[in-house]
Amino acid sequence: MDIARSINNTFTMLFDRILDLCYLITCLVVGAVALFVVYEVFVRYALNDPTVWVIQGSEYGLVYMTFVAAGPVLRDGGHTKMTIILEKLGPAKARYLDVFTNVIGLGTAAIFSWQTTSRLVESIQRGAAYKEGFDIWQWCIWWVMPFAFITMSIQFIRLVAEQVYNIKHGRLPGAKSESHGIA
């Protein structure tokens, strides 16, 4: 059991570091998009020489911001929840509803992981590219989608495992475990 706990703790630590890195990458992308827009405003109005790449680059930045941050936001409980329903159910029933909704989330994220990964592979095989303001391979943009859904799937597994563990051991709904599941 100690080996399993050690492997779980190592995996949890590494996965949490990856999710923390996702936040850093998202912050860098937000900063880059802000600089793109400031640059575009300057060259358009001060130099009367608008760019052709800022809008496209900003759109891709929004894709990266959304999908790279999805896993860490799920880990930190930042996604929308129907708390009014949970409050009306009471703590015991709310625990079971949390497990149920996270199992649904896991199933959804797993299906999207599979679908986006298969579309990514197709895009790579076809050599598909976007040819707008600047040319870029589709996979350069699309890889973040399967990455996001895979990280969310792993996080949903951790949430379900932690919630089932807490139900089994009678822990209160608000109490957070450091192990994200197996303790």
C-alpha cells in the first residue's frame, strides 16, 4: 500500500505542477495578446500602417487562454456550479450529486478528448493549414483542445476519487484532501 500511495503522491505532485505551469502559460498568452493589441493600435493610428496578423494572433491567443487554463481552473473549483441546488439538498445528498456531476463531466471530457485527438491526428496527416493573416498549421492551434480535455479528464478522476473517499470515510463536503483521492 505504501508503494501505491507513493506513486499516487508523485503523480499528484507532477500533475499539479503541470497544471500550475498551465496558469503561467495562460498569463503569458494574456500578456502577449495585450501587447499585440497595443502594437496594432499604435501602428494603425500613429503610423497609419495596420498589421494583418494581430487579429488572427489574438484569436489564437483566446483559444490558448481558454483551453490551457481549463484543467487548472477545474482543479481549483473555478468552474460554474449550481450552489443554490447544493444548498437546498443538504450536505449528504450534495456529496452524491457532486460525484454524479463529476462522473458526467469525466464522461464528457473523455469523449471530447477522443474526438479532438482524432481530429488533431487527421489535421496532421492532411497537412492542413490556416491561411489568413499568416500561414500556420492547424495542429499548432488544435493541440490545446485534446490537451485540455485530457487534463480535465484526469482532474475529474481525481475529484471523483476524492469525493468517494470522503463519502466512505465520513468527511465533510467542504474539507479538502491533499491527496486528491487515495489517502
